[in-house]
Amino acid sequence: MAVPKQRHSKARGAKRRTHWKLHGPGLVACPQCHKPKLQHRICPSCGFYRGSKVLEQTAE
């Protein structure tokens, strides 16, 4: 098994970890009701997906 011969500095380790970050969800506007929804999912507010009604909304 490979073992490092020299210790890496804190700066070098931090440079490697610069891309370890959280990203927000990919929200898009629903073409029917224009509310934000996740991409490639049924809209939770109107129930449409790709222009067709998929989910019936119940009155609360």
C-alpha cells in the first residue's frame, strides 16, 4: 500500500477541498402555475408534469 513520504501542508489540503461545497436545489418555474418546483418532478402546487395533468389536487 502506498504511504506518503512527506506530510502535505494545510494549504495544499485546503486547495484540494475547495470544491467540497453544498449546492442548492435546482429549482425552475412551473410552466403552468409559475411557482418554483424541482426539475423533472411533478409540480406540487398544480399537479402538472410536461404539460399534462398527472396529480389531482385535494382541497384542504
